[in-house]
Amino acid sequence: MEREHILSILYDLTLTIGGEIHLDDLLRKVLQRFLYHTAFPMGLVLLDHKYVNGVIQARLTSVIGDHLLELRRGEQLELPTALTRNPIELLNDSTLFAEINNRAKYRYCLKLPIDETGVILLLSPRMPASKLPLTQIFQPVLANLSRAILLCRNSERLTRTLETDRDQARAELANALERSERERMLLRSLNDTIPDLVWLKDPAGTYLTCNKAFEGLYGTTEAKLVGKTDYDFVEKELADFSRENDQAALKSDGPSVNEEWLTFTCNGYHGLFETIKTPLKKEDGSILGVLGIARDITLRKEAEDRIKQLAYYDSLTNLPNRRLLMDRLGHALLASLRSRNYGALLILDLDRFKILNDTRGHGTGDQLLKEVALRLVDTVRQEDTVARLGGDEFVILLENLDSNKDFAARHAELVAEKIRKELNKSYFLSPQEHEHHSTTSIGITLFSDQRNTAEALLKQADVALYQAKDSGRNTVRFYNASMQSAIDERMAMETALRQALRNNEFTLFYQSQVDSNGWITGAEALIRWPSPDRSMVLPDSFIPIAEETRLILPLGLWVLERACDQLKTWQSDPRTKQLTLAVNISALQFHQHDFADQIKDILHRYEINPAFLKLELTESALLEDIDSAIERLSRIKALGIGLALDDFGTGFSSLSYLKRLPLDQIKIDRTFVRDIAEDANDAAIVQAVISMCHHLGLNVIAEGVENQEQKAFLEKNGCRAFQGYLFGRPMPTAEWENQYLIATDKT
Amino acid sequence: MNTDGLKSGEDAIQHLPLIRTSLDTLLQSWRAEYPYAGVLALLPEQEKDNLRILQASCRRQDIPLAGAIFPALLIDKEFHREGVLLFRFDEWVPSFLIHELNKGKSSPDEKIAQAVIPAIEAASLEAGKPSLYMIYDGLLPNIASILDGLYLRLSDRVHYAGVNAGSETFQPMPCLFDADHVIEGGALCLLIPGPNVTVLEHGYPVPKHVMNATSTDGNRIFSIDWRPAFDVYQEIIQEEYGIGLTKENFYHYAVHFPFGILRANQDLVVRIPVTLNEDGSLFCIGEVPENTMLVLLRAPQVKEGDCISRLADNLEASNGSLTGRSILTFYCAGRRMHLGEDSLRELNDLAKQTGVTHLAGALSLGEIGTAGKGDYPMFHNAALICTPWGGI
């Protein structure tokens, strides 16, 4: 019984000792089992003995059952050697364990030394009853415990080392992971930030990843995309195309670039994408997959096209501009040289376009230019170039016409005539506007084996254009060398004209206007330019140039002021105060928005009786914008000034308009008067005009009357006022006044 | 157990019907006389539904309440299944109702220690070391382990004593309460100032035959001496007592033949098997540590043992003469089943030998005590556990 009992206790203790690998747990559980089996209420374990000065220093490692001692756990205690060394003993000498006997509560101690390692002390106030030989049975257990302590310590040391290594490895791994994750997040963030589509496919075409932009345009998510191929998303044709590109990229050494138009079914977006596909390789050189980056270049392309358009095309008409024209002309010259075929360069502008622009505004002018551009493009061949140089100047480049110069010239002329006729057709510039008529002048130059530059050709065509204009507009002219000298002369004229204005070189001549009795009723002021180096320059030479260069404005104002000054002189003299003075007003002058105010200002400054001032305006000046002309004429008329329509019959005469204009007098143009006796048509026109004027209550005056026959005819048909050499040439002021006074004296 | 506060009069322990008026009248008078009083209440299982009357009454009278439900009450030499037994503390002691001991991250002993240590540190030591009186839900499977853990944490700072509460049928039941709650799976702890000492005794003799619990898990013994537990149990009972144990008559005999855990000091810790499982394992009240040395006990007859004499002697040795005083007594329900009517004889003998005026307590489902003053706490079955108290 006792033997079984002891073996059972030893068995329990041995199993407890063998079941632990941590020192604290081992000591606590062993101590618990000792207390349990022995019924001692308190136990402690001291380890790590050191013999110092006859005592033993040991560390209090484990305590059960004494709270105050528990608080001292870990302390080094000094104990008598008898309390720590073999053998196992049951002690009742409390002085031995005074160091640990709080409040002297313990009287008995079972000392259980653990080899040289330490000691277990079980303490109790009284001797627990036991029939077991406590001092004898535990020796093998304690030997076992000694080795277990060693093993636990080794295990813990090893564990600590392993744990340290593990913690270090974990920390390194964690750092690496964190770094990797940070880098991954950074890369992901970068990927997701860029607006380009980024994706990665494996060599089989299966998606491995993509960025946010890709998700957005394809209307999917990376999670849904990964593991799938293009065949799962797009039509087979497009997927095949993409697959071919991928495979080409896989075989290449570097990036391959494509541009492709893509349509995204999820949102209907259609755009041009520049796709760069790059093969990605692992460190060992094997292929990881294809990295794709697609950039939406739709806007960039549009911008480039726009820039190109702005650089090479006219923004109003979308026709090539001068830059592109010169480029094409350069190419055409080279081609012509090679083919030996003639080409032609046509330059045209719209007659009187400036007047339209000034009177109807730039918007209307632009509308006309656009319409002209359309007509030009429709008129020529597709391979020909129509360009706009600026303003109302257009150029047509005709290539590869013929190897024969005459034939080529004929061809070019035909084209030019076709253009001229097309442009002469009526324009309807806006639904509200009445129809507009325009004519064009065209200059042509041919090119072939001549070694001309593009600039020189353009200049030649320009010269031809001036020639066409000089020929009365609305016509076509070819360039020849003599033209250039005429142009040069014209340029010199313009320079001289400006100088003459500055130097006040102009003067006024006066030509008498008479009634049917031959009595002088007044005069028409006519400008003359007694140029120091050109003798007398005729108005027909410089007025057109003055009009083209707008010098007519200061010149016209000068004439008006000079005439009013003269009129004031006349009105201050009783002999001449009844004279009427007619002054010609140019179209440009009349269309100035403040023209009526200018007149008013002059009247005010010169203090003249406006009833004796008569402004003569040409038909074309009035009919450009009839409503505006009526309004302006009415304001002038309201100042008391007389108004006459000059050169009647030479323009787009319209009786219906004539009726609406607040005119006082119609002047029959000299071209009708000249042949009045011989030409039945002219005679009929003159008769009709006079009749119409009577009918409308208008005075009528005939100019260019040079003989009695003409006067008689006019008078017979009711004309009562005349002007012409028959009554006196234009002459300087003093001479005319002298003539007038003589005539007056006679009468 | 400290009964200083109860020495003021015979009325400190009262057995009352669970009627509002009776309770209100008594508690009102206690409250008037002892403004800091509190009540420990023992309730028989049969009255569990009337607990709310008691709780409401205590709340009305603003008297702290702590208590537990047991199979029956013990009053003098009789067991009662009605009414409530009230123990008045003239000055209420720190009490802790700790629920869900076996849930959560903290161990049960850690939860109890966290609750009671501040009170232990604040307790006055003038009257001596305090006692930690613990009442556990009897269905907790790990009370012995909890006690081991508590001893590591509290060591010799308190005396340990206590009982298990609950249903005699071992059905789950909320059995621990205060004025506002009733819980199961927990513990009720009272920190009672010294110096009285609780004494526990079962009087089972140590048999010669020793076995080893070679495979256990908590309260369950799978194998004894490396053989199925029931086979060994059956064989020894046949050999030693000539009784043919079967699965059918197991419940009839088991209470009379408990296991004992033998300690080196010849102490026995009784473990009564209460359930025979299909796999031949035995389920006991109280844990059986693996490799524990077991003996098969035969429950003693009253006339055979010296249990009551030893109990009375130890009570007197630890607390002095008890003549004229009362004893808070818990009597194991398994012991009662074993002894039947003889259990009343034991109680009668106890009263006689101690000279106390009254015994008051309940049938318990396990008992907690120490072999001697200041010893390691053990969880027992089949024991009587007594604490000197005032009169009834």
C-alpha cells in the first residue's frame, strides 16, 4: 500500500516535471504538487547558489502560499548553508530560515535540495501529519527536477535566441513588407494618378493588372479584369488586332508604338489612343508579359490639327494661306520644271470690296469672302490650289496645264473667265439683305522652265491684276514685262500724291455752269495738280489712286474747304453772291459716318449761305447702301445744301431708287452728250433722263456740252442747264472770276 | 467566519416565509436598528421563483443582499424546502457577484482576484486574517483549478472556505444573487473579517486499495490504471463489497462508493461519481487531476466513523468553546443521500458535541475548505463545513 502510494506520488511529480519547458511554470507546478502531496501550506524555490563568506546567496525564484514572500520574488537571499545543501531534511529549527520566516509563522521546514542548483523549501506552522517517509522518497524526483531546470533554461535560452532571431527576422520581414507595400502603394498611386491607361498582360494575353484610368474607360474593375483576356471584353476583330500587337511586342526588344481609334461600349467614348507596348522580362530573361500604356491623344491631335490649320490655312475661309500657297507654289515650280508642263498663277481681288466693307461692315465683307472662297473651290479642279492671301485677295494655282505655252495660257484664261463669271453672280449675304453684286479683276502669270521664284511669280500675277484693274476692272489680264513698269509708275504716283498733299500742291479750277440763256449761274470746282516736276497732272491719273489709297479723304476735305472758302468770298461780293458752287464728293468721303457733321462744321466755320453750295455725288456712291445713303443725304439736305447726282447713267441706274433720294439735280454724263447728235441710243437715253427728271421734279444739267448742236438738242428736250467747253474750260479762280465779271458786264 | 456583528442578538439568523409583509417587517426593523446591515440569504431550490420577492423587499428597505439557492435549507436537525434563511451582518461586508467566470480572456481565478484584492488590501487586520467565503455555481466544472489559481494569487492573505450552490438535479439554474441580479456560471464572494475559522470534515476512512487516475479531463475520469474507468470501478466494488454494479443500478450505488483523492498527509478529498457516460467514463462532482492517486471509498455509516467528533474537536480547537452559539453549517447533498435519515443523527450529534444552540445552513453540492488553519484550499464532496455564528 505504502509502496503503491509513494510510486503514485513520484509518478505524478515525474510527469509534472516532464510536462513543462518553461522554468517558471515548471517550478510553480512542481511546488504546487509538493504542497498538494505533503499538505505543507507554503513552499518556495531558491536557485543559483553562490557561496559567499560562509553563507549562500540564492535567488528567490518561486513562491506559493506566502504573500509577503511573493513580493520578494527575484531577490537575492542570504541563507545558511545548512538550509540549502544535501541531504533532504525535515527541520524544526526556525532560526535557520529566519530570513524567510515572516512574522515567525513557520516552525517546520522540509528542505529539498536540487543538486547544486538550488533548493525547495516547504514550510508550515505545524508538522503536517504524514505516514510517508518524506525525507527519503523525493531524491530521484529532485535529481530529475535538477536536469529539468537545466533543460528548461537551455530551452528558454534557445527559445530566446530563436525568438530574438525570429523577432529580428519578423521585424526585417515586416520592414521589407512595409517598404514593399509602401512602394506598391506608391506605384499604385502613381499608376492610378496618371490619366493614361496602364495594364499588364501575361504572354497568353491574360490581364494581370490595370490602373484606375483603365477601369474607368472600360467600365470594369481590376478584380473583374484580372484573369480575363480581350476576347472577354471587346469584339473578336478588335481582340485579334490587340493580340497581334501584343505578340509583336513580345517578340520585339523595345517599346512598339501604335495609334488606334478606340470606342468604349460602356460610355460610348470614341478617341484616338497612342499605345505603347513593351515586353517585360524577368531577371532570368524569360518573358513576364506585355506592359501596355495608352494615352488618349484625341485632344492633342485636334490641337495639332488646329495649330496646323492656323499656320497653313486662313481662319475665315479655311483656304490655304500665303504660307501654304508659297510652299505649294515651290513644289509646283519644281514639278513643272521636271514635267515641262506649264502652270499658271492667278491672283484676283474683288472690285470695290473696300466700299462694301466700309459701308456694310466687316461682317458682311467676311460673308462675301467666304462665299467667294466656296465659289472658287467649286470652280477649279480638285488638284488645284485656291488660297487667300488676305483682305479680298485670292490666288489660284493651276498645275500641269500643258507643255505648249499658248495652250496653257488659253486654259488658264478659260479658268479665269469661268471664275470671273462665277464671282459676278449675285450674292445673298444674309436673309435680310438684298442681293449684292460684285465683280472681280484677275491677273495671270504662267510658269514652266523659267527659273522664277515663287515670290517673283506672285509679284508678276499681282502686276497683271493691277493691269486688269486699270483696264476698267471686271476683267482678266496676263502678265507681261511692260506691266511692271506701269505698276512702278503707279507706285511713284502714290508717293508723289502723299507728298503733294503734305506740300499743298493742289489747286481748284472752276468750270462754268450756265442756263439756257448762256448766263453763268455758277461753277463746278475741279481739282488740279500742277505738279512741279510733272506739269499739270490730270485728275483721271491720280483720283483712282487716291481712292485706292484712301488719300481721297483728306483730298476731298481739302477740296470742300477750299470751295467753301471761295464761296464765302463770292458771297461777300454783290456781283458774285448769287453764284452756285458745285463740289464733287467721292464715295469714300460720303460713306464716312461723320460726313454730315463735317459739312455742318465747314458751313459753320466759313459762314456761307448753304443754298449756294451743291454737292455732286456719283451714282455708285449712293446705291451701295441706298437706305443709309437716303438717311445721310437727308441730313445734308437739311443743312440747306443742294444735292446733285453726277455721271447719271454710267452705273447700275435705278429709277426706283432715284425716286427715293432727296436730290435737287441730275447731271447727264458726258458720254451720253458726246454722241447725242449721232447716236440714236444716246439721244433716246438723254431724252428719257430729262423726261424722268421733269416727271420727278428734278433739275437736270448736262455736262460735256461742246457745241451748239448738242446744246440745241438738249434744250429742245427740256434741259435748261449746261456745262462744257462750249461755255468755258475749267480755269483758275482769278481767270474764271474775270471771265464771269466780263460776261456779267456784257449782260 | 466573523460573526462579531451578529452577536448582538438571537434574531441575527431568521427563517421566514417568502411573503412580502413578513420580509418587509423584519428587514425594516433590522434596517432601523442597524443602518449599515446587510443580509446573506439561503434559498431552497423549491422557492427559487419567489426570489424576486426577497430582492424587491431588500431594495425597498435599502438593505444589501447576497445569497444563493441550494437543494434544501438546514435548520437545527431538519431539512426544509420552504421559506428563506436570512443571516444578518450588522455591518455589511464586501461582497462580489462575479458572472460568466469561464467566459472571456481572463481566467476565472484572475477575475475573482481582480474583484477581491482591492477589498483585501483595504481590510483591517485588527480582527485577524479575513476569510474569503466563496459560493460557486455547482455546475462549474473547474472549481478545484480555480482554487489552485486563487492560491497562487492570494496565497496566505485570506482563509479559504465555501460551498457550491445549485439544483440537486444538477440542472442548470441561476443560483447566485444580490438585490438586483440572479446569475449562473459564476461565484459569490464575501470577504468576512477574522478571526473565526471554518472547519471541514467528511470522516471517510482511507482504504488500502490505491489506484491511479491515468486519464482525466476536468471532472471526468476516462481511465483508471490504464483501463476504462467504469470497468475498474465495477470490478473493485464486486471484489471488495460483492455488489454487481451495472449501468442500470449505477446511480443507486455510486453515492455510497465515491472515489477519494489521497494526499501524502493521508487527507482524503472525496469525489462522488454522479454520471456514467456511454464510453465508460465517470463524471464526478469536482475535478480529478490526471495521474491523481485514487482510492475507492465506501461511505461510512454514522456509527462507524468519528467524523462528527473530529469536526467538533477541530471547531473547538480553532475557535474555542461554541457553547450557546450557532453554527453556519453546510451539509453535502451526496452525504445526505448516502446516509438518508442518519444524516439527522449526525447533525444531532454535532449539536450535542459542540454545545451550540442552533445549526443553520443548507444542503450543499460541494464544499471548500482547508486541512488546517491557513492551509491550501481544497474542493471536497461528501463533507460538512461549519462556521461558528450567532444564535437563531
